[in-house]
Amino acid sequence: MTPGYDEPKTIEELRTWFREHGYEPAVTRFFIGVDVRSPKAFGIYRDELGDYIVYKNKADGTRVIRYQGDDQAFAVHELYQRFQQEIINQQTRWTANKKAKWNADNERMSSPAFDVYDLYELKKLRNERSRKLPLIIVLVVLSFILTLKVILKLQTTLNKDLSLLIAIAPLMVMVLVMLFSISWLNVMKVTDFIESLSKKVKLRLSVALIFCVFVIAMSQTNVQDNGYYSINNHLYYRAGSNWYRYDDSDHDWERSYTVPSQLTSSTWRNYNNTESHHGSYESFERTSYYNDWSADRRSYSENRDDDNDYDHDSWSSNDWDSGSTDWNSDW
């Protein structure tokens, strides 16, 4: 299966595509047909022996060769797909920055969030809000159930054990919802309500919150990169939340619903390669699985809506910031 119809297939076509879309090498740090040796650079070129080389120079100057061989279309495809991924990264960064600015401007223009009541009005408002106590109880219980369901779904998606997070996170979310709810019932800011608590209670809440943050942080450290994985002469590919396995008998890729535990453990980086697989194999990037996955990612990025006054529609190549690119990873 060859790269998509609209994809460039030669170095010259890729250079033309970059020029027509307004992507400057000096800005994006993607160099077409040039062997750049300075740090922080992606590129493709043909060496004196006729091999096509796709490379990345990391932040420390270390060079990683993504592909070296005589297949020009495949080499171009590798760099083109990496650039498409970087466009998504750039758009996401730009949107986050614009959202932060929008929120900051909105906060400056907003009116104070808390009004001062005299004693009579304060009691009256508390009585009115107390009638909603049953609804508050339902909200607290729902926060626990929904958080639990989200983490269970995340556990299935990431194909990893999140049992500790399952035990801790729903309780912490429920406690936070309770804090906000009790503050609302007492017509107080959350900060004022927390300040009114005893030192012992505040200490216990702080320790519990820190522990929860630590558990959440630890649970994210083993999320695997997309790409090839090999173990015991078996070859796998992770594409989003799905895994695929190469069948050496049929010489084809197939969906794999289970993978060796080593691939989802803390040592997964040791297997993020093709070294332990002996023999030839069909490139996963040339399968319909890969094309469908890539199309879904692009579709998600292009069609994602935002209710506020910021979106990807205003993003352009002029907003490119190569400083936000991950220059420490191998690809």
C-alpha cells in the first residue's frame, strides 16, 4: 500500500508542498533535501551512496536515523507524517496559549464574585440554599461514580493497571465537590471556608491531596509512545489506544487485543524498537490500519469545536514555535 493520494512521494514534491503551504525550514526546523548537522532539526536527503536518509537532530546534537534505504516514497512518507503530527502539536499549544489569554482578559473584565450581605440576608440565603441539600448529595455521589467510570475507561484505553488511581481519585474528587458544595451552602468562598477549618483538618486534606497528585503523576509515567515494539521475535505496533501484531505466517498485520505485560510496564521503552524481530516485515505505515488511524487524528484536529472565542481556524504557519517541539525524544 502506497502513501495517501495527496502525499508527496519525492523529495522535490515534498519541498514544493512545504513552499506552497508557507512552511519555512528556518522556522519549522524541517529541512528538505539538506543534511543539517546543527541541533534541533528534522530532515531528509540523499547521500552520496544513493540512500535516502530521514533524520532528527535532538536538542543535545545527537542524531537519530529514522530511515535509511533506497525507498524514496517511504522516506518522504516518514518525514511527512512526522510533520503532520507536529502541526497538531503546534495547533494545540497555540490554542492553549490563546485560551489562557482569553480567560485572563475575561477575568479582568468580570465583576467581583462575592457580595457582602448583612446578617439577615445572609441567613435568608443560607435557608434558601439548604433546600437544595438533597440535590447536593446526589451531585456528590455522582462525582464519585463518574470519576470511577472515567478511570476505568482510561484503564481499558491505555491497557494498563490503574488500580491505585481507581482507589484514590474518586474519593478525592468527591471530597473536592463536597468542599465546593458546603462553601456554596454557607454562602462562602471556597478559600474562606478552607480558612475556617481547623489546622488539623487542613493538614489532613493537604496530605491527601498531595498523595492523590503523586498517584496521578505516577500513573501517567508508563503511557507508551505510538510506534513499533518488539519482544521475543514478535513485532507489535501501538496506534493510539489500539495494538497490532505482525503475523509472520501471513505476512500481514492484525489487531491484537492482548500484548505482553512488558510492553505496558515501566520498562516499555526497552522494547520500543524492531531489534528483537528477525526477518523482513511489511511496514505498518503502509497498511489500511495506519491510514485510518492517521485520518481519524487529522479529522479530530480539523473538526474540533470550541465554545469560546479561540479555535484552530485562526492558526497559521506564522504562529509556528519550534521551541515547543519535543527535541529530546528519538522521533
